[in-house]
Amino acid sequence: MVMTQVTPDVTRRGLVGFAAIIAATVGTMFVAAAAPAADEAAAVLRESCGGCHCDGAEEGGIALDGLLERLGGELAADDVSAWAKVVKNVRAGIMPPAEEPQPSDDQRAAMVHFIEADVLGVDPARPDPGQVVLRRLNRVEYANTVRDLTGVDIDVTYELPPDDTGYGFDTIGAVLSISPLLLEKYVGVASRVAEQIAEEARSRDGEGFRDDYARLFPLGPPPADEVERERHLRETLRTLADRGYRRPVDDVTLGRLVTVAKTAGGEGTPFENRIAAAAAAVIPSPRFLFRFEDGIEEEGDDLGSQAELIDEYALASRLSYFLWSTMPDEELLTLAREGRLRAELDAQFSRMIADERSNAFVENFVGQWLQTRDVEELPFDLEAVVVVNDDDEGRRRWRGAERFFNYHLRQAIKRETEMLFAHLLREGLPATDLLLGRSTFLNERLARFYGVPDIEGESMQLVELPEGSHRGGLLTQASFLMVTSNPSRTSPVKRGLFILTNLLGTPPPPPPADVPTLEDVAAEVGEDASMRELMELHRKDALCASCHARMDPLGLALEQYNAIGQWRGEQAESIDTAGTLITGESFASVQELAETIAGPRKSDFHRCLTEKVMTYALGRGVEYFDAPAVDTIVSEADAGGSLTDIVRGVVTSVPFQYRRP
């Protein structure tokens, strides 16, 4: 199902309508001052970008003069999309190109404000929280929720299909559909869970329930008295349903569950079998599988008719599935029931981040943002890629590659990146330390792979990297280098594209369909050509050159590391790693590239990271109307905020706290 985007009225009216609304509201004096500022910003936009986007020039499919001329009427969806692209490129400094005359910082800020406020109608005082399609639990969330509700830790990898992804994540409501076949599989899982509960719930002495199933039986075994037994059953099922549905169950639904439990089996059916039957009815039900949300109408709410607070039960679920990938625990549900969760949100956020259950956020968010999920399974032609030191013959291919680059090493490579992110998150350290940090997590196996001495044992440990190490920060971690390579060689294009898309938030447009492969180019010029020479030939087509100018310098800066992230040794010293970002900043090495991203371009990095976290948390893509929320988080991060502050900023933002009515 596709949800139609509700465009704010001021967005549809455009610039003329915007001025009219202001005039009617606050008087003509303000309009007289505001209109020239908007006119000046529009003029700067035309002057700065008109050479490529006006008077018949439409680079990237953007005809700026046409967009400006149509501002007096209702903005079509295509125009909204085009303006959103323009403001993204202007803010990031991509537009105008670095070789063209650049507007001042004030002029650039004025252009951004003109597009967002005057053209698109973004108003921080009347925010639009956006619309999220009703969200089904994804496969990971479903398994975790079944475990935490019933105590049954069930592997659904081979029973449920992988979830579709959108915007790079499997938490997106619009792609988490459900089919009759999938529903049948949920019913099958529920039956298996019920069977396990019935078989294993009782302790060995038969007097009580095992600790791992005790959550299903909070009142213990049923009493002998028939009346009390009925009440006991009903209250046990109320607790089950309240937790399973993540909000209080209504009496009608509770009555149906009681009927299911009472009619399960025949006379003398054990109590745990009856509860198991009711659990089997809860687990595949819509209220369990989907995250239903209610809103709150508050007196004096000045955010306008397009935003209302979600209720505290919905807030508890948003928090728990964001940070823990599972249902709210008893503390969150109790605070929601008492109406105190929003008031204690900061304390709860800190508690949840410190809890080991937040490892699920790290694994699932980082696993998709930085693709560490793929590290353990990526295929490589190891005999063609892996090299080791040999005192007699120097660097040579090693035919024992499979023993060297094994599952245990891959697992350590994956954990290094995830553990570093978790460390920064829990210690309140800057997000840029992910790029610049001189510390990382290693065990003996991974340290040997990196050439870091004096590390012993299989456990991962925080290590200060020695001076002169070729490692330091994400761009030199094997996980990053592996997921951006081909099976038999490195890929500067993939590496550059990954940096643009996942670190700077400025991906180039998709390539044309008939682009020749690098292997085809190599066949023409011979095996002795360097990667830089091959890339120069590869992008000789003018249609390809503009995008490759963005990607290739970034990817070539990492060329001293091979496809699995090994340092190339003596060969590395002869590789040219210098380059220039499309925004004009030059760098001589991968270390300087990281310093550039974390320094002059740190706003781009913080914005990209914020938008990725927000997308994962909200279950939808970030839209132009989210700019006020994103701007607030980015400005705090730029001013010295931490990775923790970015994640907390998402939790306290309007898109996370509110919904469209």
C-alpha cells in the first residue's frame, strides 16, 4: 500500500501564496521586509546555478528557471521532488560545482531558507511529522518479541522469508507487507511455540514453572477453588495480552482468549497447555504482528492540525523497537500506563542504551548502514586476493588462504566495527571518532591480520593503535573495505559510492545501462596498468565523467588496501592516493580523506548519519519537511555533540514523538 503524502497548504501555494498568508496574518510591514530577502535569494540561486540549469540547460534533469517560474501556482509532485534535490545539493556545497564562483556562506544559507521556507513551506513552528505506513514486525523483531513474551527462543531464519528493504533498511513500513502464505507461516511458528511451552513449562518437581517460562505465569499455578481458578486464568491472560499487544487489551478480546484457553483440550487439560493455546492465538494476531499507534489530543497544542502526539504506549513501542528490536519491557509499559514515560524519557533513553539489549540496535542499524551483516558471507577469490609475508620470496600469493581468512576472522572483522560504534554510543563520544579514532576493538587473530603486535586471546578488546599503524577509523577497517570490493579485486567505484551514499549523504545519480566493465578496459590496455589509469580510461565518456569525478578520487584513496582489507605492503607505497572532493577539498591519503570528512565536511557526515538513524527509527524515508528536526540534531552535533546526542535527538524529535492525525 502506498500512502499519499499530504502536502502542507503553504507548500502548494508556493511563494505568492506564502506572501499572502503572511500578509493576512502578521501585516504588510513584515511582508515588505521578507519579500526582498526571498527575491534576493532566488536571484542568487539563478546567478549561481543558472549556467547549468537555466536557459535550456537541464543538467541532472533540473530546469531551475522553469521551477522558479511555476512558483505562483500549486507545486506538482515532480516540482517538490526537484526542489528537494536542489536544496540538498546547495546545502552540501555540490551546487554550484567547486570550479565555479561560490556564493558566500550567508548567501548559501539564504538560498536554503528560501527553498525550504518560501518554496516548500517548511515551518518549524508548525512541523509535519510525516506519515508512516502501518508497520509489521520484521523477522528479527518478531523472533525477539516472541522470545520476550513467551520465553521461547525460536530460530525463524528458515521458516520466515527475509524481509524486503527500503532506503537501505528492513524496518520500513511501506515494504513490510504480509501475504496469506506468510500468515500461514506465522500460524505454524505459533503452534511450535505453544507445543514447546506445553512440554517444557513445568519445573522438574512439577510444583512451579521454569524460570524461562515464568513470564507467562506471573501468578503462578492456579488455585484449587473453581471461582478463584477462573479469575486466575483471566488475569494471567490479561497480562499475556497486555504485553503481547503492547497496550491494554479490551474486554471483548480478553474474553475470546479466555474462551480459547478454556476450550483447549478436554477435561483435565494442564493449566500450562491452556495458556499455551492462548499464546498461540496471540502470536499470529494483527495486534501482535503490527505496531498500532494512537494519538493524543492536547489542549493548547500549537503545532497545528497536521501533528498530534502519539500516546505513551506507542512511544514505548517506538523506543523499544528502535533501541532493542523487541517489545517494551515492564518498566516502559508501567511508565506508559501511569502516563509518566514522556516525562522520564531522557532517563529511560540512558537506561536503554546502557542495557545490553541495545546491542540489537547496534547490530541491526550498523549491520545495514555499514553492511557489516554481509561480512561473514561475502564471496572472495581468496587465492587471487590474499597475500602474506614470506621472508625468502617477499610478498606472494598464499594458497592456504581458506585457513587464513576463515569464519573466525570474518566474525572478528564484523564485530570490530559494531563494537566501536557501541563504544562511542555508550561512552558519549563524538560520531566523528568513528572516522578518526586511534582506538579500535581487536583480538589476537584480527590484530595479526592488521599487523598490530602484542594482542593475545580470542576475546575482542579495546586497543590503542600504535604510531605508524596503517589502521585508524572506519575507512581502514576490513569490514568497510570488504563490503566495497568485488570478489577478485578492489572497486574504487564501489568504495567511492559507499562513502558518498553512507557517510556524506550525496549519492550520484544511477549509471547508464551500457557502461563497460573495468575488466573490458583492462583487456584493451594490458595487465600492467594501474587502477588509477584504468579508471581514467573507464570514465572517458563525458556522460560518465561527472559522476566518476565524485566517486573515483574517494575510492582510489583506499587503493593501498586489497579486496579483503589487507595492507598491500611495499606495493602500497607506490600507489597514488591523492584526490579532491567535488566540493573542492584536497587530500593526499586515506587518513586525510577521513580528516576532511570529519572536519570541513562534518556537517554532511552528521546530517547523513542523522538521516540514516531517523530512517531506521521512523520506518520511512526522510523527507524535505523533516529539515527542522534534522537541522536541530546536526547543529548540536557540529557544536560538539556526541553520537549519543544524535540518537537521543532522534528520540526527542517531532517525527519520532508525533504523527499525522
